[in-house]
Amino acid sequence: GSHMTKQHQTRLDIISEDISELQKNQTTTMAKIAQYKRKLMDLSHRTLQVLIKQEIQRKSGYAIQ
């Protein structure tokens, strides 16, 4: 009987190692997602500012003419 118990224990150890590995990966993934979201926000903010600048220049260009 103890042989079976040992096998079960080994299997459980492997499974729990897998689980903690997955949880670690999930944390990394969440961190990456957050990082990408920040980059995206930053990029869209910059794009918006460029568009606003262009719009202002376009409008003032018309004003000059």
C-alpha cells in the first residue's frame, strides 16, 4: 500500500509544482498586459496631441489666408 501512496504523493507534488508555475506565469502575464496597456495609453495620448497640433496649425493656416 505504501508504494501506491508514494506514487500519489509524487503525482500531487508534480501537480502542485505545475500549479505554482502557472500562477507565476499568470503574474508575469498580468504584468506584461499592464505594461502594454500603459504603452498603448502613452501612444494614443501622443497621437492625440499630434493630431491636435496639426488641427491647430491647419486652422491657423486658414486664418492667415
